[in-house]
Amino acid sequence: MAPKSKSKAAKKPHGKLAPFVASAAVVVKDRKESARWYTELLGLPVAVSMEHWITVGQARRGGAIHLCQGAELDPPIPLEPGNTGILVLLPGDFAANCAELKSRGIRFIDGPTKRPWGWDATISDPDGNELLLMPAD
């Protein structure tokens, strides 16, 4: 059997440099209250919890959300409600999982909807940050 060749996409473009995204920030009113929403209602685990720095999601996998309490920064950062561009993948039965999230009190902006290219839904956290849900499978 011939060895598998690496595709051009798999090669590191700049030698040993291999950056990855640690987290994406969403501005929230209260990071502790937001952490409860993201963990208890949405079901993401806490990745890091320190004084100012709380992230939820999968630590070290490029899938964490930094809950940034913008009012305490200098200068303060206002809430930025709307599309965050963050994609959350749900493993398993997508429609059933969305129904479960609705029963927990998650507010759906759109969907779940079966589109020509697959399923999706848009949800909103208590501060108006919108997240796109799609099936993981």
C-alpha cells in the first residue's frame, strides 16, 4: 500500500509557524450570568474560568467563546448584539436537539430549518449575541 501523501492544504504555509484560534469574544453584560446561560442552557463546558477571563467551549480545540464583560474595560466596550459569526455544531439528531434547547429556554431567532444544503438554526443569548447552530454530523 502506498503511503498517503499530504495535501497542499495540510502543509504548514510558513515553516514551523502553526497558529490556531484560541477563542472568539462576545461582549456580555455580566460574564458570570452569561457563563450560566452558555453552560446550563446551551450545554457548553467551561473551558477557562479566572477573574476576568471566562471561556466556554472546547479548550485547545479552537472552539471557545470568551465572555467579555465590556463595561469593565477602559474604555468600556458596549454590547454588540447581532450576528457573531460563531458556529456551534450539535452532534446527533439536530431537530430533537433544537427542541431540547427550546425546552430549556433558548430563544430561537430562526429555525431549525431544512435548507437545500442542510439544517441550521439561529439562537440568541440574553445579550442579543446570535449564534448559528448546525448539525455536527
